[in-house]
Amino acid sequence: MNLIDQHVTILPTDAADATLVGRVHDDAIGGPCIVTLRSGAVVDITDAFPTMTDLLESPDPVKAVRSAVGTRSWPITDVLASSLAARTGAPYLLAPVDLSVLKAAGVTFATSLLERLIEERAGGDPEQADAIRGDFERLIGSTLSSIEPGSEDAARLKEDLKARGQWSQYLEVGLGPDPEVFTKAPVLSAVGCGSEIGVAQVSSWNNPEPEVALAVSSTGRIVGAMLGNDVNLRDVEGRSALLLPKAKDNNASASLGPFIRLLDESFTLDDVRAAEVRLQVLGEDDGFVLDDVSYMREISRDISTLAEYTVGDAHQYPDGIVLYTGTLFSPTHDRGGEGMGFTHHIGDVVRISSPKLGTLVNRVNHSEKAQRWEFGLRSFIANLHGRGLVGKVGA
């Protein structure tokens, strides 16, 4: 099964009006280049911005990109072909961020809150999930979506659920004053559009988490957005929330791309708030098809609130962050048995798309068999040094 076909486009529908920036790997220099799209070409602007963080931390990233002098370029069709097929020798897409810390917000939608409650009650056993889901939906399903986290109504619901013996750590972060924000994966470990994504072999119940991810500067300013897949092991997290690092942080378990769309006159925070996110999962071994659309307008905490909570006086991120804003996907589609819900099969093609952000496409493999992450900070610094770019970083 192809990662892409004639009916799927990687770029935003209004790409001609968008300020798009990203990173590509170029075999000729053995490392990453910072690029932007201009008139159907991927233009190398690394001489102006050795790292994506340098660009995102500039006072006016949009102005900086538009005035940057490009040194080389490649047709976008060649770069996409190289990214989505066997590497052809042309540059291929990487995750569009480098030094930014990879953070994620959890339990930011009522549907995902219910699923976390189900995982917890099921103890990671998918066979129990369907019955538990029905119980919770009857008890609090319609109530959750109408309550503002941290409000007096949320506090009253909290006390009511505690009295019923139904309170949970997930309800605390879903309804309480403090959102769940955690470190998703190490710096530089995210994979880009066209790469394999990984689920650990220990897991038999897992799912994609299609999300809008924010590019946030060191001052807490949202400067752009992209698509993300916060791959999750449901059975591992369901055994204990303290296993969240194992459930979330595995090789190739964080995907971002295809590009960062910078906020400008054609794309604002209100466009992010109004985004529709489509998830398609195409099974290679069983012909399974999942095709759903969900809506950022249903988020329980505003995206600005999440960014402000994460970056502030209590914690600084001098190189900025990428913030996954939480999943809108409720993985309840049965696959492999009634009441079993959804889980990945090896070889699944996952497409996450939104009209103004494009399409992020990846194929599922075991984390142990996906491409090993070996280009870390030492390799990155050595590569920049060898290209004479170290002195320009942070300049």
C-alpha cells in the first residue's frame, strides 16, 4: 500500500498563500537544512538560520523567512517523492523542528478524557473497554463536554464523583485547574512526514493520536502550527499512569509535519482554533479502513491557555517548545473483535490532515524495527561545525 496516492495532497490547500518552513535531510551535506517553500520549490535558507529554533526565536519569523536569501533549491515534487517512497537521493522531509523541547498536553477533549478513564478502569485490557465505556457515558458523558476545567461547576462535579467513588487522576487534569502537560520525547527525536512511526512490541492495544501541534517561542508566543501524531500504548498507560513515559516515549513514537505554517495574514490563531483534523488509517494486512474528522473547537482549554501554562516563570525553555495540544480521536472503532476497540497493525498507513496544515503521513512499524534514532545533539553540533555554521547559531 502506498503512503500517498493521487487523491491525497501533502501541502495545505492554500499553500500558495502560506508561509511554510521545515527541515530536510540532504545526503550531500550529511545533515539537516532549514527550508521554506517558494513557487513550488523547496529553498534552502540554512545560511540565514542554521537551526529552526534560530528562525522561530527571531523577532518576526515571517518577515525573516520572506527576506532570507536561499542558496539552493529543489522541486517540491522531488522532495515529496523522496520522502514518501524509498529515498531517491533527493532531500527528504524531517520533523520540522530541531532544538525545541517536545511537550504534549493530555486529556484536553471530553472524548479523550473518557477514553483515559476507560483505560484506567480496564487496567489495560481492551476486552473490558466496551462495557466500561457504556457505564461512563451514561454517568458523565454529556456532562464533561459542557464544563469548563477549573470552574466552580467542575469543582462541584469533582465532589459529586468523589462521593460516588468515581474520582480519577484523569478527571483531575481534565476538570481541575492544572492541565496535564508532559515531555513527549527527547529533543531531535521526532520523525517527519513519510517516515515510519513506532509502537513498542510489548503493546497489543495502541493507537494514533492525531493532533494540532504548536510552535511556541521561549517567551511563550505561539508562532506557528503543524500536525502531529502522539503515538500511544493504551495497554501500558492503562496499567498505571506512572507508566506514561513508557506508553508515550518510544523510538519513532512522535511524528510532526509536514511543515510548520507560520502565523501571518493568511493564517491566525483563530484558524488553528477552527481547524478540522481528519484521521485515516488504512490496514495493509486486513483491508481495515478508519476515516474520521474531529474538531479543534471542542477543546476544553484554549490553545493560548495551554501555551501560557507550559512556558512561564515556573519553567523556562530557552530554545522554545513544540506543544501537542491533545488528541481529538476516540479510538472506539472495533478491529479484530466486537467490543475490542481499535489497535494498530504493523504496516498501517496513518494519514492526519487539515486543509490549512496539509497531510502528515506515516507507516506503522514496531519501535524496535523502525529506523533507529542516532542523529542526536552531538551529531547535530558536529554537522553544523563541519559546515561552518556553529558561529551563526543564536546570532
